[in-house]
Amino acid sequence: MITAAEKQFFHEQGYLHVKGLLNPDEVAFYRAEFDRIWTIEGKTGRVWQYQLLKYQSFLDLIEHPAILGRQQAIFGDQTQLIAYDLLRQGPENSARERSWHRDFTFPGDRPLAINTIVYLDEMSEARGPTRVVPGTHCGEQYPPQDKLNEPLPGEVLCLGAAGDACLINGAIWHTGGKNKTAGLRRGIFLYYGYWWLKRYNEDTSLPWPALVNASERRLHLLGVKMPGRDLHMYEPRVG
């Protein structure tokens, strides 16, 4: 599900724009599911993983071939879902235009975690898209403290149509933006990494529907079952 050129670009630049990851029917379906679940669960301004994994539609999405295949191209059969959220920003939201940060910092240039942002609305410049600074995923340096809310040299806007996705290395400098349109900015955020990483919100148990009749692969993805014998393994094949 990922070409050699895409994989090389992602490793070198730290991000990848994937066009048409969801087809039009899937976009319509997940928009409706997003709005339905947001009405039920979105009172805190975000739908968290332990809420989202109660719903079959979003359980199915973590194994969507176009999403999971790209994670497995990097992490092999050691792929784990670390975090999973729905985020929605309306025109009334007071978010800053920029707030540069890194999600994950570790020496080296190999990704340990990838945030996959699936767009359910067209991401124009006015809608407040994610911005990245290519190449900043390497090393340990953080964005300059005196420039956290300012444009940075070389920044790239992750624009795209509904159904597109942006994969970003968790260590790259990136920021969300401010929605200046009259509409919503709805995104699905799937965070994958190696199975041995600690899950976010570790103090919150997985909901029971996520485990009912779960396949071996799903148990691996949810971090419930280790994908190999022990820690002394590195087998990047896709099983």
C-alpha cells in the first residue's frame, strides 16, 4: 500500500500526503459516524480512544488496508495503535494560527511513531491545516522557544481534499492552525508505533466491545497481545 518512492520521501522529509485514502462513499460514511459519535461523546471537545473504540465503524478503520498497510511498511508486524482521537474545530474555536511542537523526541531519524491524520473536510489554508517543517524529525532539537507561534522557514501546509490523509513522523516539528472558515474542520487522528511503546492514557482500560471476537491481528494492534516471543526480537516482516 506504499510505493518505494513514498517510503523514501517519508523517511527523508518526515511526512507524506496520501491522496484519496478514503473513497467518496467512505468519506460520507465516516462524516456521518463522526457527527453521530461526537453528539454522544464529544462533550470535552475531543473524542478519546477509550470512547471511540466502543464503536464498530471506528474499530474497523484501524485495520483499513490503506491506513494499516502504510504503518506496516514502516513497523512491520510490530505495529500497534497507540492513540486514536476525533478532533473538531469550528469557526468559534480560539486556537492559535501556529503552536509548534514535537509529539515524540528520540535520537536518530527512524520513526518510532506515526500520526495519521485523515481529513473529513477539505483542508484549505483558511481551514487551519497542519503545518510541518520537513527534515526536523531528525535529531533532538525542539522548535525555537521564541518562534513557537510564528511562521518558520521551510514550513509546508498539509492541504488536501476530504478523504486525503497526512502521515507525520511523531518527531517532526508541526502545528495545527486556526479555522477561519464558516464550516467545520473534522479530522480522525490515528497514532501508530512499535508494539513496545507505552499506550497513551494507560490508566484507562480499553472498552469491552474492542475485544469481543477480536482477531489475533486486532489484539496485537490494541497492545493486548505481544506479536512475538519476547523483547529480544526484531522481525520487521508483516505477518
